[in-house]
Amino acid sequence: MFSLSDIRELLRSHDGVLTEELRQNPSQLGLGQLPKHRQPDALTTMVCGYCSTGCSLVIHMKDGQAISLSPDGRYPVNRGMACPKGWEALRVLDSPERAVVPLRRNDDGGWSEVSWEYAILTFASRMKAIQEKHGKGSVAFLGTGQIPTEELAFLGALAKFGMGFQHGDGNTRQCMASAVVAYKQSFGFDAPPYTYQDLEESDTIVLVGSNLCIAHPILWERITRNPHQPRIIVIDPRRTETAQVATHHIAPMPKTDLTLFYGVAHLLIAWGAWDQKFVDEHTNEFEKFREHVAPYTPDDVARQCGLAVGEVEQLARLIADGQRVSFWWTMGVNQSHQGVLTAQALINLALMTGNIGRPGTGANSITGQCNAMGSRIFSNTASLLGGRDFTNPEHRKKVADVLDIAEDRIPHSSGYAYDQIIEAIERGEIKGLWIIATNSAHSWVQQTRLKKLLPQLDFLVVQDMYATSETAQLADLVLPAAGWGEKEGTFINSERRIGRVRRVSKAPGQALADFYIFRLIAEAWGLGHEFAAWKDPAAVFNIMSRLSQGQPCDFSRIASHDELGPLGIQWPVHDGVNATERRLFADGQFFHKDGRARFMFASPVLPRERPSREFPYILLTGRGTSAQWHTETRTRQSPILKRLYRDEPMIEMCPEDAKREGLEAEDYVQVTSAYGQARFLCVITNKVKPGQVFIPMHKDGVNRLIQSEFDPQSRQPSYKMSVVQLKKATV
């Protein structure tokens, strides 16, 4: 058992002053030569902590503390650009809503401040008591894609190999699970094949369910730098900001895109516009795929998708005529009842046309969260450490050998997925839950249901940087965590680039980096000796490096943070560390044992919910503005970001539907689904079609309306389509 003095020693070591690791001429960082009186005392660079684009920011330091930031002009990702969230990344750290001391729920429902010693011992004793009474499967954790990879790896190993948690999942299940499964089945590994340079080298760019201008604005800026005058094709039911500036917009009925892509494949085969040499030499199952898409004629596809036949044929012709075609998708594909198949349909189009492994090509999933890629490979949730498989005995042995633990400590399965954990809480199987850096009470589907379930737990622990999130407000114990800029480690972005995260600011009050909270929990649980090698993020990066060896994500040549350099490094690293851009499959070799990619396909199915007399409107959801992020827990802390969008929750509808419902602009609308209701401000626009409405995902309330339908393979929720009724609300 550890003591109060052990905690104090950890606190002292954590609060050390940042060592300046990068002192360079400002002009080398893309800032230009600043006047002498404006020269910062010191400069350091680090990767932004919002989206998966993974921009690098130059942090301006004074007396060991960050005072401002600017975009990094050298970094191959953002090249001197930043979105509003990036510019405000430091400001949101300084907030009265920060969790600054451990908090315990009182019997009267209020809060009491407690010591770290009390909090950690309470955590360990109560979780152990639940396990002893109800079994190992009675506790679970819900993690994140928002913390450094070293922390994710520590959490997963500690919980599943040490503490005996059978079930744990991350909130990346909400955004990327369908792409993960699609890549694994098609390529043999979760391997986004592209580099961002492909956005500037394509002559045809197909964006599916991706409002790039809003969700990933720096990537849109990369497209604007494309010198080839590319044809930009947006496939989205809504006339998004990206669709408005594209060269072509195709708007199928929601969740018919799988049928559309099978129809495109049908036409490409009929026209002979497919790469037979590439297909024959590098893929399997094409003949079965040819048979599968044979019935998807233009007439039938157009009818099912609500399109004109000419639109289907035009899309196929644009792809057929392109020399360097790249396919890109985000949540509009993944968050679907058939997201895996839809992602694979796009992969199939890339494979059959040979648009993979060459500059300007690829079947390219753009990730959501800043470190979702790190979570996918190293969090020990859906995959065993290093992107391995829990069910594979060789993989379990390799991990056990690297970590020097008994092989029987490693589970033979990944345990329950996110939705299955929620269901297990509802039936009383899971009684203790540990939530780390995610706001489940806001972000999960059927929000009202979850808010009722969480207080029914015997013990709910929330570990977060803000004490005011909807989830923290329901907790029995709140552990105050440091945020981005207050900790060390790495993120892995959408193009597989490993970049540094640095401690440039001291966390407020008694808040600790999640890494050191995990260390304290390991000690309290009696696992201090077993995790002695996990002493700091640098040591864990070395462990991760060894875990990656022999895997498609191999970066074992890089043993330390310092070797990443100022530009980061994309995995895999087989050719030294100097290449700034790496795309996969240039040699036509994939990660299945035979080296071939696979055509994956199955018949489309209709969503469970469809418009009816009671619920006549299709509700679409998505990002509302580049100034908002997910549940706004962080972005609402910035006065500047709040001024960039209206604070009221809004619903978009077309003029015809507004007239039918007797609504005018600025009226309040009560929106009701089978699962709940919420009130929104009416915005009348032609961005949505008749019979469809759109609500941004960020405001509390929208997820009260969302159904709980999941992709059967990925277990990812279908956020993008539910059915609702509208009614003018009384003020």
C-alpha cells in the first residue's frame, strides 16, 4: 500500500518546470523574422489537442509558462495555418470550470473536497469491493481519444492486465469504429493509407459524408492549394458548406449511399473502366463482387437513392475519367447502421480502379478526435496493444513478453463494446464505472436513458479536466485531470503521423496528468511493482515502440520522444526517420497473409427507423461550425469561440416545411422523437431538402432524440439519421 508521502513525491515530480527543448530562429518556424522587442523568451512546438488533423502549434514561452501560440510554418500538416480552435487552445485551460481538487459526493447530493490520498484509496477500495461481491465483470471503464497515447496505453494495460477489468471501451467507438473494421477486413490492418499531400495531388476528390470546411478546415485549405484544378465531388444529403464550394454535389436520400456506390461499381465494370491488372495481381474476391453489383442498374439505383439517372452516371464518369482519384469520408459514413459496408464500398471503388498506393489516390478515412488513431492502436480496447488481436495466442504471447508479465493476465477477448457496457449497466451486471476524459452523459445516444442509468451505479468515477461537464455532475468521485498543454506524450493523427504533446503550462490547483493518476491507482491497487517500468510518458513511449515491432504500425526504430524530431513521423518506419510523407501500399502489398486486399460486400439493409405519419421528418446531425468541438466542454470556455457562433441550439429546415408547420425564422421548435424531446431555434434555409432537418451535434439535447441503432460489425451508433416530429413551441 502506498502512503501520503508517496503521493506528495509524485506531485512534486509532476510540478517540475518545463525543460526548453526547442530554441530556434523564429523564421525557421514559419513565423518570419519578428522585431526584436517582440521576440519570445523561448519557443517550443506541439501538436494541437482538438481534431485528428494534427496541426503543430508554436508555443511562445516566458519564465517557463506558455503565454501565446501561433501556427507552425514548417510542419507538413498545417504549414502555418490554424483553425479558430487551435488559436484558442491555450485560453480554454484557464477556466473557473476546471476541476482543481478531488471531489466526493455527499449523502445530501452535494460535494466535498477531499485529499488525493482519500480519493485514490476510495477509488481502489470501492472498485475492489464491487469486484469481490459481484465478480470481475462488474466494473468497466470508458476511455477517450483525447489524451496522449502513452496515457491510453497505460490505462488499457493497467485496467485489463492489472486490475482485472474485463470490459473497457473508448469514445472512438462513436466516431471511427466502422472505418477500423472496414480497413481490417479489406487491408488486413487498421491502416489509413494516405498522406495529406494526396489532397494536393488528386485530380478528382470524392468527399462522402464529410463537411471538410467545418470539421477539418485545415484539410480543406490543403485542397485549395491543389494546383491541378481538381474536380471536387461532395456526396451528402445536405448542402453543406463544403458542398456549396464543390464542383459537384450529389445528394442521395440519407443512408442510401451504399446502394449508390454499388451502382457506380456496376457502371465502371460495364464500361470497362476498371484496372484489371491491379485487380488480378493485388486483390481477392473481385469476381464475386462483380456478380454482387450486377443487379445495381442505374435506373434502380437512382430510384432507391432519390436521384436522377444522370446523376448516378455522372458520378461514375467522373471517377472513370480521373487519373488520380481519392475517396475521403468521415462521420457521415461511419455513424451508420451499415457504416462498415459503406466504407468498404469506397475501398472497393479505389481498389477496382487502381486508385491506391499512388500520389493523389486512396480510400481515406479522416479521423475525428486528436488521438483517435492512438486509441485505435494502443488503448487496449477494441485492439490489443500495438493493433493486435486479443483472440490471437501469438499476439497475446508477444505482448506478454514485451511487458514481462504472465500470458494468462491478458484477456482472450476485448470485452464489451461501449453500447454493450451501457446495456450491462441497465440490467445490473456492471455496477462500477470509471469514465476518463469523455462526456458520455452528453455525447451518447438516447441521452435521457443514460442520464437515468449512471446514478444507478454503485460507484461512478469521472476523471476530467472540467468539473462542470454533464457526466462529472453525476459522479460519486471526481478526479481532477490536467489537460492538453499540461502534460507530456504523443498523438497520432489521421495520416498516421506521431507528433509530440508537451507540458507548457502548469495544471491548476491539485490537478494531475492522467498518467500520474494512473500511477497512483496502480500503487493503491498493489500493482506498483508490476508497473514500475511505466514511470513516465517517455518510458511508456519506449514500451510502445517495442510493442509496435513486427506490426504494420511498426515504429520500433524510434525509441524515444526526442527521435520524433520537429516534424513528427508517420508509421510505419522502415526507411529511417527522414521521410516527411509516407503513403501505404505503393508496392501493391497489403497486410493479409497473402499480401492481397479483399473486396468486401453485402446487400444493403434499410435503417430501422423510417419516416411515418407520427414522425414524418428525417433528422440529420453533424458539426455546426469550426468554432465548436464535440460537447463544447472546452470550446465554451473561450469567449472568442463563443462569439463565432450563436449560442442557442438551432434546427435547420427548408422553407416548404417551415410553412407547412406554421414556423417562421427565430421561432422555437419542439422536436420530438420516440426517445425524447428538445427545443431549438428555427433557421430557414435551402441547405436541407424537404422532409429533412438538421441539428448541430454540439448542444445538450440533440442526443435525446437519437435512436440506438448500431452497425452490427463495428458497434458504432447511427447518429446521422433518426425520425422526428416538429411543433411550434410556446415561449
